[in-house]
Amino acid sequence: MNNLIEFFKKAFHIIILAVLLILSIVMLGTSLSFNEYRLARFVQSIVGPIQKNGADMIHRFKLGPENESLVQQNIALMRKLDNMYLSKYDTTYSEALDSLHINQTRMFDIKHAHIIFRTTDRSFNYMIIDKGADEGINRDMAVLSPKGVAGVVTDVSKNFATVRPILHPESRISAVVLPAKQNGTVIWGENDPRVAYLEDIPQHSEINIGDSVFTNGYSNIFPANLLIGTVKEVQIGSNASFLTIKINLATQYSDIYTVYLIENIYKSEIDTLKANFKND
Amino acid sequence: MINIISNVLRFLILIIIQIAVCQQINLFGYITPSIYLLALLLLPLELPLSVQYIIGFISGLLVDAFAHTLGVCSFAATLMMFARPYIANFLNGSSENNYEAIDRPIPGVKDFRWIFFYTLALVSFYEISSTLLETMTFKNFGHTFLVILGNTIFTVFVILCTEYIFHPIVKNES
């Protein structure tokens, strides 16, 4: 008996070693087979929340590259929108022609840029973006924020460009209010970066609070169907024939960083026609 | 008492670093340093062997839980703790288990050659067993061997750097 106790005392650490090694092998075996996944699931339920916090924290450092890839994906999707094309013939064969990409002529092309400077609290606001003539930015390109219309490029240098937002007294965007389908013009009335005015809407039209205001595509700068804002207030103005409509701008100028620039490919052609018309 | 506290603190800090930082490193796609082995290498050799095994097992299990490799690191770390006294004895040139408190891979206590071979032998032992257990196959052994080699070199490098940062060599003026 004493011998046995002596043996256990001597071999105790060997027994522990064997037990631990066998335990490891058993754990490995259970985590490999899907039938006995319970242990792995139990461990995961303990470490999962910790790992999620860690992953969230690490993810924050990778937001920049992820945003860039999302911007690229957005551009690819926006290029496919109907309002980026010159014409879509509504014919009997339109589906077949669509599949062959025959009747689609691209009218608008999209680029993206980042805002490096902006003002929103002055009476003449402007923004500066980090792309210029070298990256193919031209005057009169439309500027979109992720939420809606932001402004128009007014000046271009080699590497930078100036954008005139809606928050500028000279800014005028022709717009349509839906569902009333009345065309008007969006101007910036008050010195408030959240609010603009919609003018030239006849008094008889039915405008409700919350109606959406879109670009109508009559200018050769903005494509049609881009959101400008929603109706906030409707008043019968001093001028008896038109309504005074306040709209909430969709773009929140205080926190936009990435903007999309829309170029009209045929702008010079249309401008030439316009100039000829004036000369005549 | 201070010895116990410092050992426990070192153990916790290194495990946290291993889980939070080293597991996220994927150098060239497959090299991951195992810095928590330093806590095991620095354990006093005069501890009871069973306690050493249990500490190795628990530390491996903690790392396993976060790496989704249940059993791999715990097996390898326990095996490494088993091999540790033999390696230390071999490097000391003695065959008996008469350790002194001084037998620790700390610069200033032991010379660089002792520390280097002690670390290299145990880390390579750990990496070989853990990598083979994880792959469970000898197919494509070239790649497995590369993983073992890369992991061992990188881990030894990191462990030696850490040791020499926290125990700088004091030069004798005499």
C-alpha cells in the first residue's frame, strides 16, 4: 500500500500531464466534429462579446478604405440609373434593345471628391474640393452629396475646385415638386443652411407639407430626379399669383465629406446651340 | 510574495497582448507570433511540475478560446512545459533536477547563448507541435514547414527583444 502511495507521489505530475494532454486532444476532437459542437459553442458564447468589441474597435481604423470602396460601388450603381442616359425609347422592342445596350446614350458621367473646406454660416458660402482640372473637373459640373443636391462647380484650378452650394444668393436650381408636378426654382432665401425657398409655383397647385422637391432636368447641369429637399411650409405670398414655399434641404452641409460630381458629356454642344439662339 | 505577484501580472499582461495584438498580426498571411510563451519561459523552475503543467494548459486554453482552435495551443503549451526542465538541465550541463532560483532566461543572470538556445528550443518545440496538431496532416509539408519556421523565428525574435527591453544589460565598470 505504501508503495502505491509512493508511486502516486512520484508519478503525480505525469498523471496531470497525461490528463491535460488527453483533455486537449478531446477538445480538439469535439471542436472538429460538427455533431459535438457544444463545447465550441459554449466557449464562443463567452468570448464572443469580447471579440465583437475588439473587432468593432479595429474596424474603426479600417473605415477609410471601406468608405472608398463603398463610394466606388455607389458610383457604379449611380451610373446605371435611368436619368444618367440621354434617351430611353419606349418602343415595343425596348427590352430587347436594352439588353443589347443599343438605345442608351450616356449623357452624364460621375466622379467623386472630398470637401476640404466649407462655410455654411456666411451669406456667400462656398466649398472647396480636393480634385481639379487634372482629375477632369470642369466648370458647371453638378455636385451631389450622398443625400441630395449640394451645388455647382464654379471655379477650377489645377488640383482644386470651388463649389457654390445652394447656400448662395446667386444659386438657382430648376426643380419640380411632386406629386403636384409643378416646376419652379429653388433659391436660398434666409441665412439658414437648412432651409431654402421654392419659387414660381402657381397658387392653384396643391402642395402639401412633406412633398419632395426634385431636379427637373431642364438645365443641362443637373440630371432629372435628384432630391433637393422636402416641403416645410406653404404660404400665400405677397405676390398673389405664386406661393411662397419653404423647403428643408436634403443635404446637411455641416457634415458632408464625400461628394459626387456629375458631368454632362454634351454640355458644350448644348451651350453652343443656346449661344446660337441668342445670336439670331 | 512579490515574485508571485510579478509572475501573475506578467502572465495576464502577456496573455492580453497575445489575444488583442499578436493574434491580429498575419505577417505574409501565416506568421503569428506567440508572445505569451515568454510568461511560461520565465516561470520559476522550482515550481512543482504539476502546477507548471496546469499553468501552461490554462494559458494555452485562453489563447485557444479566442483563436477558435480549441485544444491546439493548450496541448502544445503543456508539452512545452513538460520539455522545459529537460532543456534547462541540458543547457546547464547537469542531469539532475537541482534547479536554483537563478535558472531563468533573464539577461544578466544567464548569457545570451544560454537564453537564445533555451528560447529557440522551447519555442520550436511549441510551434512544431501546435502547427502539426492544427494541420493534422503531412500533406503539403513544405508549406507547413515554412509556417513552423516563420512562426519560430518571429516568436523567438519578439521574445528576445521583449526580454532585453525589460532587463537591460548592466555594464560592469570594473
